[in-house]
Amino acid sequence: MDDAQRYRMNAAECLSAAERCGPGYRALTLIIAASRLTLARHQEAMDELLTIWSKAQSAVPIQLPFQFPRDPRRRQIVAFQGREVVSA
């Protein structure tokens, strides 16, 4: 069982407990159930993002079939990244 399923089961248990407990604890139990449901949704979103990220990391970069010739009349491209200078 993954984390999101466990959070959803905990939320269901809290809802069931809220039906049986007194009015003083009912609101607190419902808040806990809502929190568990929020955790489940966040966990599912994180799992989806991690899946997308791992697919992007494993993808093969696209390479052009040939290199465009560089025009010798143009200056070299210089990019700044942080404090260091990167030459292309």
C-alpha cells in the first residue's frame, strides 16, 4: 500500500470515528480527516511529478543530424551564469 492510499484509509477511519464520537470531538476528528485527505492529494501530485521527472531524466537528448557551420564573421557567444562566464 502506498502513502496516498494509507492517508485515504486514515481519513475514512476518521470519518467513521466522527460519527461515533461526541460533539466536542467531532469537529476535531473531521479536521483530521480533511488533513489526511489533503496529504493523500499532495502525495499523489508528488508521485506524478516524480514519474514525469524520471521519464525526462531518462530521455535521450535530441541531436541534430549535422552541425550548422559557424559564421567566422560573428563574435563568440558568451553567457553569464552566476558569477562565472560560460563560452559557447
